[in-house]
Amino acid sequence: MIERIYALAEPYWHTRAGEIHMPESFAMAQRLLAALPEADPEIVLPAILLHDVGYARVPEETHHDGLAGAPDGWDADITRRHELEGAALATELLTSVGYDAAKTARVVEIVDGHDSRPQALSLEDAIVKDADKLWRFTESGVRAAHAWIGRTPAEFMDYVATRIDDWFFTDAAKALAFESLAQARSCAY
């Protein structure tokens, strides 16, 4: 089933480096699930695949509004709009494949608030939030995101290194952030 959801979600990833971000976040979610086996992969994996699909329904020229000089986040209205659009699209896509209604509701709840909601509603939500942010610590994440906030790659990596304790909910994600950042620092930008 997850392969079907992946295939349905993929066409909505082609904005904001989503075609790179989503598969890498999916891989991070899988690693977090291995470290946290009590979490439900039937919630986490669809949620990470669908968390940013809403950007496909938000005008592309607004995707980076408010980023330059605002390293802590995106324009709140754009962030919220992509969550709402993503929740609607997640409902449509999961319903189209006959996904369990109770699980669909949990996935949609995660998508609808994955960036704007400061707390995690569940372990599954925490894993999705963590896997989403972990991409910023990877080589490809640094290559894409540093320019979004008007920093050099080195400045960006220094900045995200200071946010590990604030951004991540799980110890497993914190460890992956340090590991990913060390690998990213070894790359030539």
C-alpha cells in the first residue's frame, strides 16, 4: 500500500525541492521508525510522503515569502495554507486507495499542523516533524535551503547546528541530525 501512496504523492512534490526533500525525509522517517519500533509505520510513512503535497496548490511565487532574513520559518500564512491544502489532498489520495478511515484521520491530523503546531500530538507526529526537519541537515538540504534564507552553506550549517535541541522531539532524530550535519560539512559547496 505504501508504494501506491508514494506513487500518488510524488507528482505533487515538484516544488520547493520537494522531489529531493520528500524521498530523503521518507528515508529519515524509516530510520526513526527503526529506532522507535513502538511507533506505527502505517501512520508515519503516509504522513511523511504527504506532509508537503499542499505546496502544489499554493502559488509557487509565494513559497519563499518571508524567508530571507527570517531563519526560523516561513511566512505563517503560506505555511498554514500548505498544511490545509495538504490535509485536503491527503484525504483525497488516501481515500482513493481505500486506506483505513481511522488511519487516514490520524495521517491528515499530522499533515494539518506539521509545521505550524509547536507540539507533537503523538509519537508518530513527532517522527514526522523530526524527519521533515532532518532534511535541512543533509547535503542536499543544505544545498537547497541555505539560499532560501540568504546564508552561505557554512552559515546555514552553523545555524541549524544551534537548533538541534529546539527543533527535534526524539533523541533518535537529534543523533541523526548530528550525523547528517557532519556528513554535510565534509562536502564541497
